[in-house]
Amino acid sequence: MKNYIKNFPIEKVTNLAGEVEVRKGEVVSKTLVQNDALSMTLFAFDKGEEIGEHDSSGDAMVNVLEGVGVFTVGGQKYEVKAGESLIMPAKIPHALYAKESFKMLLIVIFPNKA
């Protein structure tokens, strides 16, 4: 049987934040799902790290697991803390900055190409 989620324990209760570690001066990522319909990636950012402005063809949802990230979506800044989520609509430019070390789960739903 094929598992669609990879790089993650199967049939085991798991702490998402524990699956990726903050490394000094780095952005660390761990892909869980990547296909034409869905992308799920865990990220860990050291304080001060960032991802510059870009956009996506799909709607993106971030779930902050630890720490605080500052997300800029369409020019508007949002400070997102552990336990909070933010939706970033498709084709709207967005960026992020690690106000402090933080971890997040990014889920992107891509449009149906049929």
C-alpha cells in the first residue's frame, strides 16, 4: 500500500514541531506531501531568517507551531504566533520574516488543472 505522506511517522502520535529543528542562520524544510493538488511542508526558521516576496498558484495556509513569524500578504503585515494560522490567497504576493525562531506547517492547495 502506498503512503501519500512521506518523511513522517505512520500510525504514531507525533508532535509536528519536533519533526524539524531550528539551525543557526538557516531555513530548514521537510516535505511531507508534494503533488499536483497539494503541498505540505514543515519549516523551521532561525531568528532573522526570511523568504522574500513571491506568489503561488494555490491558496496557502500557514500554521505556526512554535515562535513568531511576520507574514506580509499583499502589502499587509501579520504577526502570527504559535497556535495561530493565516491563509495567503493564490497569486497574491507574500513574504515572511522570523521575528524570533519559529516553526510552521505550510499547506498549499493547487487549482484543479482538469
